[in-house]
Amino acid sequence: MKTSRGVAFCLCSFVYANFLLAQIQLSEVVHNVGKITKQQTPITHEFIIKNQGSSPLVIQKVIPDCACSTVSYTQTPIAPGNVGSVKVMFSPYRLGPFQKIFTVYIADPQPRMFTLKLEGYIAPSLVDTPETSFPYVSGTLRFRRKNLNFGTITNEAVVSKRFEIYNAGKDTVFFTNRIETPTHIRVYFDSSLVIPPGKIGSIVVTYDPKLKGATGFFQENVVLFTKNPTQPRVEVNMIANIQPTAGVWLFEEEKSLPSVRSVDMQLGPRLQVSEEVQVLGDLYLNVPLTTEFVIYNEGGKLLEISDIQPEEGCEILSERQIVLAPQEFAIVQVRFIHNGTLGKQTRYFTIISNDELNPRRRLEMQVNVVTATR
């Protein structure tokens, strides 16, 4: 889907965000994409920022309200009279209305913050099938997302997410009350422990960062157990980026973190990935598949992703140039492209960064392409 890029912006179209931002003008603070289908996603948009002040304006960071959204923004100081931008991308995971909030932290030179919003409505498509709506396979069960992303949360807020499961098999799946989780994660079925064939069930997951007792990026595992001998256990991954509770300015709060964090900040940029290899299971012939990898800067300096290079049969859907501050993460979306054949297939792409220890990371997707009658 194409959206306005603000190339030929007109000063009369700019509005003041609020009285605190008298030196900053925005092309808009809310962008509504209207009614679109899932086939027109992911949604991208560019917000234009004009420096009306007399000193350079610096965008410190931009934080999306969930991990299903990614951002990139002008990294160099914006001179007086010039413009920069914040580019946002949202990958919907369910139908209906949505509103995504992106918090922008500015220094010019005084720190300030404001929010940008991307909103619209995701409508059903005539070509939607269980296979396209639930592309991630685990035995006879299918999931909308590979990971349950809690996004960026504070270490004070308890967050709950609903996670849907589709039974693509011929037999009813009977879950038990046995669930293995870390102590700070609780899981319960919001309807029934039974999912008949062709039906959707769901779990509700509650994440308590206070009990976790740590900040940073975490990927954790939950195991559900069933009475079905062919699939006695089902594993679900959880992703969360826990940050200290912010004051008025988050980047001012970060300056007062404990000394152990200060030692970590001496490290250079360090690229971490959620996994080197994703085994995506069975995929029906000619059914599109998009997956995601989480990349994370566990170092103490800016991590600069200069390029993400796909190999044959692989397409990168997200931004290919990304800058991550220490302890921040982003989602890399990758599409598997069919070559028209059946059987086990592998796709590769390489992340190139300024991580001196490992500047090139080659990641892999493994898929078994089958016919719908299998």
C-alpha cells in the first residue's frame, strides 16, 4: 500500500503539536489510512518534522506502543529551517479498527516529547483462509503470530495479551490444566480447554515485570499440555522489552540507572537475534508466508544496521536500515517466496551491522511445502 510521503509538503498544511513544541511543526499528528484489507499490509507512513527554532533539533528516539510496529527516523541533527522525518510501519495481526501510538523524544536543546498516531480499519478479504490468517504451524495447530509480543513495557505495568489458536486437524484438541511458565507469567484459557476441528480457541497471557525483576529484552517460553498423543505439548514464545519507569523524559531517567548499567554502556554495539534458524513447519503450496525475527542491541552504543540482504526466494518487508539504541529492539519481517516445488526448502538473509565482533549475521528459514490434500 502506498501512502503520502510528504515529498511536496506545504507550510500551510503544518500544525503545531502543542504549546510545548513551539519550535517544532509537524505535517500531521494523526494519520488515518482508512479501510484496507490485510493484503494491503504492512502499513507504512512518513511524518515530516520541521525545525522552526534557531538551534539544531535532535530526535533522541521513537518508541512504538507495541512490537507489531517498527520505526526509523532522521539520525542527524535537523538544522533550523530544515525538515526530518519519522517513518513508521505497522503489521496488523487482527481485523477491525486499530490505533498505534509512537512516542517521539526530542532535544532542541531542551528535552520534550510528543506522540504520533497511525490509525485505520483492517477489513476482511475475500481470499482470507485459515492458512493465511494463521500461517504459523505447530503440528495440527496454527497461530496468527510466531511470537506473542508484549512490546515495550515499563517495569511497573502488568500487561495481558490474548493469543488465538486454530485447530487445522481432523481431531478435537483437548488441553489440560497443566501449563509450564516462568513465575512472572500466568496463562489461562479464556473460553474452554477444548478446540474442535476447524475452530479457534485462545489463551490470555499476563506478564508481570515486577516479578521478573529485570529490565531489557527477553524472549521466554510457555508450554501447554494436551491429552492428544500425537501432540502432547505445544510451545509458545513470549517477547517483551522491559524498560525502567520513565519520568517526564525517558532519556533523562536512563541517565540515573544503576552503575552496573553504566559498565554495560562501555561496550560497543552488540547485535542479538531471537534465533539463527526458524523452523516454520508445513506450508501449503502457493500460500504466502511472512515471518519475523527480533533483533536486539545488547551493547552500550548505537547499533547501526546498514543493510539486510535477502538471498533467492526471500524478501525483506521491513526497513533494511535500522538504528537501535542500547537495550532497544526491532522486528525484521521476512517473506518466503515459493519456487513452485514441494518438499523441504530453506531461505537465507544476512544482517550487516557495526557490531565489531560479528558484523554479518546469516539467518535461516526452513519450510516444508505440502499440498492442501496432504
